[in-house]
Amino acid sequence: MGKGKKGADDGINLNATAKFAVLDLAGVAQPSFQAKQPAAAPALEKPSSGKSKDGQQGRRTLAGSGPKIEGAKIGGESFTAREKNPEWLKQRGATYARVKERREAELKEKKPVPISVTMPDGKVLSQDKKGNEYMAWQTTPYDVAATISNGLADASVVARVTYASFVEDYSAFEDGMEGQEAMDEAMADGEEEGPQSSDKSMLWDMTRALVGPVDKMEFVKFGDKDANTVFWHSSAHMMGEAMEHVFGSKLTIGPPLASGFYYDSYMGADALREDDYKVVEQEINKIIKQKQKFERMVITKEEGLELFADNPFKLSIISTKVPDGARTSVYKSGDLIDLCRGPHLPHTGKVKAFAATKHSATNWLGDTNNDSLQRMYGITFPDKKMLKDWKEKQEKAKERDHRRIAAKQELIMFHELSPGSAFWLPHGTRIYNKLVQFIRTHLRERGYDELVTPNIFNLDLWHKSGHAMHYKDNMFCFDVEGQEFAMKPMNCPGHCLCFAGAIRSYRDLPIRYADFGVLHRNELSGALTGLTRVRRFQQDDGHIFCREDQIEEEVVGALNFMKDVYKTFGMTYKLELSTRPAKALGEIGLWQRAEKALANAMDTFQGPGTWRENPGDGAFYGPKIDIKVMDAMDRVHQCATIQLDFQLPIRFDLQYTTDSKEKGQQFARPVMVHRAMLGSVERMFAILCEHYGGKWPFWLSPRQAMVIPIHADFNDFCSEVQQRLHKEGFYADVDLSKEKFNKKVRTAQLAQYNLQLVVGKSELENGSVNIRTRENEVKGEMKIEDLVAMMKQLDAERK
């Protein structure tokens, strides 16, 4: 399926995954509160783009017949020059104080009633250490944690709460919790979409009063994904406050990322510079020492328009995303007041270490026809040593950057005449082909049939699959004899056509298709990054069409496939089951059976208790197994994926004949399993390049051996050795240059040749070579026949 986009007609999310998007999710959204509510406000429509020359940088390539996005500049004179602690901060604070009085008056009308809280171990708590009862509208998660221990309360970043019920006088509308999805979309990154949560639990501020008895309360510390998200979200607010203080910036959005955060701000014609980092860091250190409390407050739309009267970007969000008569929430820390659903840290003192990491220019709503914004990135930790360790890892990551290594080793290149499309140079192509060959070997062993499918399709195919509605902006579309065609961005619809091309019996299933077809996605030019975000790529794509009773067996097979692949790469992994989201399509019973089949498959594959569940994080079309892979630097990548799909078989009316003679039961719908092991070959190449640090293992190496003569007298024999190895299928070269011997050896080692095969008088006489490794380990003399056998063994064992 496609990358995360929301359709204006049905609000369905096409969830981004490693298989169907080129990049992992960068941002992490907060879990949604799923109260029963009226329909959310319509999504903000982005203006369509124009073709002005100055609007092309940082945008998708647009077909002449495609929709046009009209630019909008709303910043105007709201920022004219840098100004420390501008006067509007006080005006905003005064407005906030007036609104707060109204909310406090409403709170006084609430009736505190006793509540109980159940801990994960089943223990029920109902009073604090002094014997005071827990009360709705008064008791906070921090109070509950302190009942257990003050250390737990102070160490917890956020609470994960599952309510048994809500007290009678609690109103989700009044609390600003209705219709939050539209606001979340407006305040998120705009490029990546985070996971959806289930309707069972939610993240709750440690200092926010509880509003009912709790079925389960967990205290989450830094290191947990949700806790990190909250920690960095609060840190983004702190950086926003600092930018308002030292620059007078007009803040737009500031989301957490998978590692760190950023804040975009409007600074007119001004721009951030590296020497701004120090003043921002100094200001944030002041904010940390002040231990400013994060205070949540609900506001009406009208109050929001008054509160942010000096910020045209916040006004735009409120005007469009908050329905008339509705409420939303803001958070205050120090004199920063920001539109936000939270949750947040108890106070700014929880942050112990901050670093500004980089800055860049961007645009409002990601459209270069809109206002230019300044983006500052940052990272924070609850411990200074963590920041020191992080910086060391960043330096290591810079050294291993695949773009740096690929250029140095002459593996790939890019050209402005085909942005986002790699040119695979000879040595890079060797690795590329080895990866594809590696997967093809597995495909044959595992009963897959490989397909070759068209690169272009009539857009009617994408209307039928549903991608045209949700994904057309990401497709390269063009006119062919008066009809609209497009380059394929994924293989699944084409595989559905192949399945539908013949009458299928239950005996034929499972049918396993594989496809390395070239895919094209119209990514924003400003987002193109090496091989991790490209426009042209290939996937080790696979689709399994099976009966419902075959799901478990097929998933176990796919998991074993994945295990073998990543064991070969020397990478570890973790499994997560993402279950039915709130906007799922299809019968609940089918979802439940499918989820049980996936859970059973993971238990069979790895054992009970070795994987975790992500409630509500499945795609709208079916549950999925997310596979988080860890590389040599302990970075997490989502490459392989296994997803069930109930919707494409319906859209394409796929069916097979059953063994039933009963009327109405003669045909059944297959279940479709999307699966990929590498994800995109391009992105996996980049990950492996950094995982190995450019030191490719022998089987994957584009430079396996360099033959080096000690003296020119042995050049002819060296050439014979090189030719022999070449005929045996190895990548071997010979250095016949006039450089000194030691220089030749060092050059070969720096070029990452796995083996240096040294030839002197003894080797010439014995028909042998003297072997050294790139780590300069001397292996000794070996006959040519034995060398060939050793190299074949290394290749066969993929070492």
C-alpha cells in the first residue's frame, strides 16, 4: 500500500511502513483519545501548487496536467527584526491569565469523588501514604506514583492510563479532547505520520488530575518509546520558548522525532546561523534551572484566536482545524503558551542536557510558494552522560555515513538531471546484484514465483486500488493518447491483476508472488537524501494469496525468511504486533482471527512473551508485524514487514473456488499478505553500508582480492592469478603500478579489499600466494587451488 496520507472523503489513513515507504517514520505522534464524538472537522486543504520557477526547489515534480498548488504567504510583517523578549509575550500572558480564571471557575463546579487505581500487577490503590482517598479532579498520576515511592514519581516521564470509566461530570468536549485528530495532523511533522493508538489507553500528564477510576496505570520512564516522545516534545516547547526570548520568532510547529525534535519559526528575511546555537543553549539552560511547570489548559476557538492574535501561523491552524464552538488545549511553561494536546513533563528541570544539533530552511506546510521558515533541531537527555554518549555516536555515524562511503568507494553517484535516482557505478552494482541474488536464492527455496510486471499503468488501476484518491500527489502521472497513466509506486495492484487472471482453486493456495520491479515515487526534492529517500528504487516485494486457515503457517514462513536474512547480515531484531485501529475496515471477527493467527505465528516462531503488542497501530486494511532491526551502532531500522490485507482482495474482487457444494459457499475471498525482507534495495544498501562501516563482508564485497607483486618480475604471474580468480567469479584486481610494495598493500587495505594476495619468488615457484587481510593480518602462503576453494566457501557461507 502507500505512504501515510489522509483522504478528504473518508479520513482513511494509508499507513506508512518500511515496505511501502522508502524511509522509516521519523516523527512519533501522541496516542489519540478515542471518546465517542461527533465527526471531526474537515482536514486542512493544502493549496495546489503553481509552476513558478522559484517554487520548484523542495517540491515534487508535477505533471503538466496535474493539480496546481497555489502559494500563500501569511507571515507578512509579524516579524521584522530580532527582538529579545518582545512585548507581545506579556500581552499573550495577560490573555492566558483571563482565560485561566474562566477554566478555574468551571473546575470549581466539578464534584470530586473517590476513585481507585489498578497497577499492572493487579494491586488496587485507593489512598495515599497519609490515608487520604484518591479523588477525581484532584489526584494525579504523580500522587499515585508517590504512594509507591517518591523515586518512582520523580523518575516517571508520563503515565499510561486505561480508564475503567469516567466520572459523571467529565465531558470530553469540555476537556478539549474531541476532534483532536485534525489538530494532531496540523501540529505534526507534515512529512511522516506516527502510530495510532488504541481506544483503551492514553498517555496522561503526571501532574494532570485523573477523571475516573483507572483499570490500569503504568509509569513510563525515559528509554521507553512513549516516554522519549513526551520528553522530546516538552524539549521542543523549551526550545520554542528560548527562540521567542532571544529572537522574537513566530513559532509554527515543533514536533518530537524518533531521536530529538525541532521547531519551525518565521523570522521574515532573517535566517538562523551556527553562532545562534550558543545563545539558544544558554537560554534553555536558564529555563532548565527555573523548573518551569508544564500547565495544561483548555481553550475555546475564540479564546485561541485572541491568545495567538500576534501569530498568523497559529491563527491559521486554529481557524482551519478547530471547529466553531469546539475546544482544544494549550500548554504553558514559563511565558511560552503553545497549541498542543500534550502530554508533557511535570517541569523543565527534568531535562538535564541540551544541544542544538543543526538548522535548515523550510516552508510553511512544506510548500515553497509559502513563507520561508527557519528550522532548528535539538536533542535533550535526563542525564549529561547520555548527551556525551550521543555525541560520540553521532561522530561515529558521520564516519559511517553511506553517502561519504559510497563516494569514497565509487559505488553510486547522483546527477541533477535525474534527482532522487541513483546511478549505480560498477562496484556499487556488484553489491546491488549480490543482494538481489541473495534474496532470489531464498525465494526459490521458499516456493515463490517471480513476476515481471509493467512499470506504467492506466490510472484506472489506481482508482480501483484506492491509491489514486490517497496517493496521487506521490505518483508520476502523464497523458497517453488522452488517458492518464502513471509510473507504478508499488507492486500490489499489479499482483492482484495476476491473481485475477485465472480461475483459482483452494488447492492452488497459497500462491506466493515475488517482484523486483522498478518503482517510482514523486518525493519532495527537498526531502531527497542519499539512498534513504529516493524517487526511483526497487523492493524485494512479495505477496502471498492464501486461505484464512493458512495465515499462521505463511507468517511463520515469512518470519523464518526474515530471520535467515538478518542473521546473515549480523543484525538483531524485535517483533511487534500492530492491531486493529479505530478506523479499520472489515469485519471485527475477521480482524480478531487474523490477529490471533499473527500472535500464534510469533509464539511459534520465537516463543510467548518475546514480542510486544502495539494496540491500534495496524493499518486500516489489516494487522501487521513490525520488525525493528538493530545495526552495529544500535540504531533501529524498520525494513522488513509482514502485513495482512483484507481490502485489496475486495477491491479487485479476488476469489477462489472452495470445496463446498453449498449455495453461496462455492467461492471465498483470499487473504493477501504483503511481505518484504530488505524493504527497498536502495535503502538496505545504505543501512548495510553504515552497519559495516564500508568494510563489506567477503560474499558481498565489490573488491574481494587485490593481487600484489613484490617486484615487477612477478607481474605476469600476478596477472594470471587475477584472471583465474575472475574466471571463478570473484572480484579480483592486480596492482601493476610502480608504487612501492608497502604502499600497494596499504592502498588495497584502505580501498577495503578483503584479501591482499602477495606474490614473490617463493609464491611463483610454488604456484601460490601469500595472504593478508585488510586488517593487516598475515594468513600465510596458500596454493591457488586452495585459495579458490577457500574463497568459494566464504562466498557460499556468506561470510
